[in-house]
Amino acid sequence: MENIGLLLFVFVLAIFLGLELIAKVPSQLHTPLMSGSNAISGISVVGAILAARADGGIAMIVLGTLAVALAMINVVGGYLVTDRMLGMFKHKSQEKK
């Protein structure tokens, strides 16, 4: 529990850095970059699973489980958006098959 201040500092820093990076990305690059970031979200899922099974009490289990759920929503949503984007580039004759 003595590292809670450091963890909160890293969390807040990650929020500000993420907002700054997203704001600088042009809209034409957003979807291709999002599909690439799904691999990073997969790493977040692994970290969340490890956090959920850590020996930190019930709070750690609840927060880890919440992290797994939110990371999986991010991964699945990213793949759905990427699939939809790629579907926009298919020819009409390929869609009928």
C-alpha cells in the first residue's frame, strides 16, 4: 500500500499523455493506428489478468476483474471498427460472395 501514491501518479500521467497523443493524431490515421493498438490492448488484458489473481485482497480482485472487462471491450471494439473500415474498401462484387 505504500506505493499507492506512485501508482496514482503513473495513472494520472498516462491519462494526460494518452489525451495529448490522441489529440495530435489526424482523423485519417486514427483507424489504422487503432487497429495496431489492439496488440497493446491485448498486453493490457494479460496485465489485468495478473492483477486480478494477485494476493491483494478483495479490492485487488474486483479492480483486476474490472480491468479485464474494460480491456476486452477495448480489444473487441477495436477489431469491430477495423473490420468495418476494411469492409468499406471491398468491391460490391466481393460482398455478394
